[in-house]
Amino acid sequence: MPSVTEYGHGISAIDSGFGRPLLDAIHLIVEGDRAALVDTGTNASLPLVLATLADQGLAPEQVDYVILTHVHLDHAGGAGALMRALPNARLTVHPRGARHMADPARLVAGTVAVYGEAEARRMYGEILPVPVARILETPDGTRLRLGGRELVVLDTPGHARHHVCIRDGRSGHVFAGDIFGLSYRELDLDGRQFVFPSTTPVQFDPAAMHVSIDRLLALRPEAIYVTHYGRLRDVPRLGADLHRLVDAHVDAALRHRNAGAGRHAGIRSALAEILLAEARRQGWRMASKALLELMAVDLDLNAQGLGAWLDSGA
């Protein structure tokens, strides 16, 4: 059975099964007899989603929207397969990302460039296209109706230029994809949560990320839901930490911008030091070796994203 966390307000997180437990969440919003999904996980997540819907007494026909925060494949890789299983759903996506859902060839090529072909196929399988007629482009301010519930789309670049967040009119909470960072439940300390930025390839933009974080903080939500992983409380504190850590990432990249062939390794090493310093600052109980292992992929991807940002003319 899928691992599902219920949060109230008709909101729950389905563990997509991607990577490891509690790494990658698909958020389910239920309003009366209608439902929406925020992000999709991968093709392998489809049975988990259908089982969760059935457990909640919902048929696939009762899902009105599959909402993508952005089209990175840990968030959108299962969109094509999921849309085939949900006959009445519309796929909502930022206008910049819509073409990649209709024709995922460039998206797949970009993923192969990051991971290599064999690893990309192992992780994501075959990425299926979504028919254009079922794609709803959602620029900033788009309002979606889910039964009597309003979901408002917010354009929030910084992690990617095609990134959006969703403000839930029922709870006032926000679904933030990756723009509000990573927050792994293994690091929670007596209920206190923590965040770490996600600067993954290839469109990291620190100035835009700061603006997007501030936009979410200005809404004063009691909770923010991130894909990695789940519901976050104490939002102002986490937002301040995230601003500080984004600046630390940028400083690390700039210190190594002229390091030549050793640039990636230098940036990654600097990010590991930032992580360990944050562990000391916050009093995390996880041993340093275990922490570096837990965050190994994120550190590497963050270093790649910072390198791409430097190459873009930063």
C-alpha cells in the first residue's frame, strides 16, 4: 500500500516511491467529490496514486486537475501515464513548460545530459506525451475551480523559469514544488523542521529565487507543502534560513568560478561544508557521514546548477 500522510483541509501527501521513502511527494487535494493532484512523481508512481484515490473513495474520473509545479522529471515524469489513467483531468503547467509535456523529447535530452542515458532511463522510464487538447497553460494569476475551492497559480521562477506555486483558497496554504527548498523528515529535531536550497540544473536564478521566496512569505501561509518532502510549518523562520542559504550557495559558486576543470568538485566541496555548518548551527543529530550520504545527490545537482548559472553569465 502507498504511504500517505493526511494533513487536514482535504490535503495529503502520497509518497511517490521515487528514490527512497519520504523523498518525493505527490500532493492530493480533495474537495467534496472532486480531486486534484500536485505533481506526479514518475511512471512507477501511477499504481500508488490510483490506490490512494480508491482508498479515499474516489474514482479516476473524479480527478479534475493534474497540476505541475514545474516539468523536472521527479515532478512531471509520470504526467503522461497519469493523464491516460485520469480521463477527465486537465494537465496544468506554466506556459514555458507546456510544450515539453506535449513533446517531451527536449526534456528527456536535458535529463540525459544531467544523469546519463542509462541512469535517466532507469529512474524515469519512457516519458509519455500529453495530448495538447488536455493541457491548460496557467500563467500568473490563473484561478482554477475545484468544486467550491479556488486554487490560484503564482509564477515563481528561480529554481526554474517554468516554476509555479499554488495558493489554496480553502486553507490559505501554498504548494511550492522546489522553490521553497528541500526539507527531509530525517532531519526533523523534536518537531522542528529545516530547509536547504535546491539549485539544480539548468535554470537556477538566485535573484529570482529570492523574489519568489519573498512572494510566498508575503502571503503569510500557516503551511507550505514542498515536494521534498511534505508540509512545513514555522514558515517565516524557514524562509529566513532559505534566503541565507541561497546566498551561501551563490558565494560558494563565485569563489570557484575560475577553478577550471576543478570547478564542479570545488563547488560541491564548498556546498558540503555549508551543509555541515548548517548541521552544527541547527543541532541536527545525524552524524556527518550519514548526512553527506543522505544529501549526496542533492549536493551534486546543486553544484551542477550553480555551474550552469556561472556559465549563463552570472
